[in-house]
Amino acid sequence: MLRTVTATRYVTPLREGGSLPAIVEADDLGTYVLKFRGAGQGRKALIAELVAGEIGRYLGLPVPEIVLVTLDPDLGRAEPDPEIQDLLRASAGLNLALDYLPGSLGFDPLVEPPDAVLASRILWFDALVQNVDRTPRNTNLLVWHGRLWLIDHGAALYFHHNWPGRDSAPGGPALDAVAQRPFAGIRDHVLLPFAAKTSEADADLTSVLTPEALRGILDLIPDEWLSDEPGFGDAEEVRAAYLGYLTARLREPRVWAHSLELAREESRG
């Protein structure tokens, strides 16, 4: 179960993020990077952050702790920026945050290249959740206390912006066909040159990520983030759709996973 904390102090915005995340303090005396439900893609970005991040953590990848954060819109009343005040008002209630890693540095593969096992596992994970936002320009990787950390998964699970398998038009793509599509971000992935063990990663991680494990992760999504989803009756039906897609993606022949090694070979010329 995710911990729920209450934001007690708005510290500073992180303006390098397009959705204006912020550093906040909470009533557990922790400091967090808060992602706002009123920003950008709204609650779907928070769902992607939660589901992808918790899948990564379940697989043993270094993802900071994820917490739910209750936000009072008056928290930033002293903030002079009207855009931030609007964002806080639009985000009243339940939001999401990651543990803040003070003093962390941006990852540079030329300075400290990762080992092949970790690089392959991260690449496989990003391919599974279709996280296209880990490129050389924007790695979304931090180095903290000598360890690599994965952050910012709000752009993952982009299938939930246009649910596959629910197209009523004749000839609409079937769920399995959509779920098996190759990872669109493979050639731009910052760790592709280092991921020499993707076949081993596929075998190891697929065996760990059972439907039961996925269901446990999906149960962490607050009902209020799943309500009023067009085409669905209730939150439980939306959870079932996430589970159906992810389990379909993990089924053989896993074209997307088996194409990772080929993409690496092609990148080497």
C-alpha cells in the first residue's frame, strides 16, 4: 500500500519540467517532488507515474519511493506566480509525489556508463511500459549516492489515451495486436548502446511480473483517478483494462521484447 502524506510547505517549483512539478515538504517531515493532477495530462500522467514506477520497484529497479499527497490549494498562497497558484487550485485533493533525492546529479553515460545487466533491465522495463522519455537529451536518470535512479514516468502507458481493443468500428485493431507492437522509443533510448543482455532481462523479469503482481500494483491507483473514464462503467473496469493490456504485452511471442536485441545490433552499425 502506498503511504499518504499531507503537503505542509510549498518549497520551490521545478521549472525544467513542462508540467511544473514542485519540491514540497510533508507532515511526515519528508521532502518530495510533487506531480500535480491539475497539470498537463492530468490524472493519467499520475496513473502512469504510479503504475510504471511501482512496476519498476517491483522488478527491483531503483525508483524513489512513491507516495500519495493530499494538497490544500491554499498551500501556495504566498507564491507570486499566478500560473503556479492556478495549478495549486486545480490540484486540490489527492496528488502523487516521489521521494526527493537531494544533491543528486543528472546521469551522463560518458562519465559513468552503467553495467550491461542494469542497462538491459531498464531498457526492457521502459519497453514494457512504453516509456519514450529516456533519451540522451532528457535521460530521466539521476545519480545519487553512487547509484542510478529512475524518475519521471508520466509519459509511459500512452495506450490509455486511446484505449486499444475498445474501438467499435469494424476492423479496429485487436488488443493483442496493439499490445505486441514494438517499443517506439527504442532507437532513441539513452541506454540502448549498453544493453547487451536484453534476452536475459526478458527471461528474468517476465517470470517475476505475474498477473497477480500487476493486479496488486493496479489496486494502488485511487478510485477517484479512474472515475469518469469515457467508455468505462466504473474504476474496477478501468483497472481490468490496464491489466488486460499489460498481461497481453507480457504474453508470447513478445515481439517488442525480442526486437530489443536486434535494435541494439542495428545501432552498432
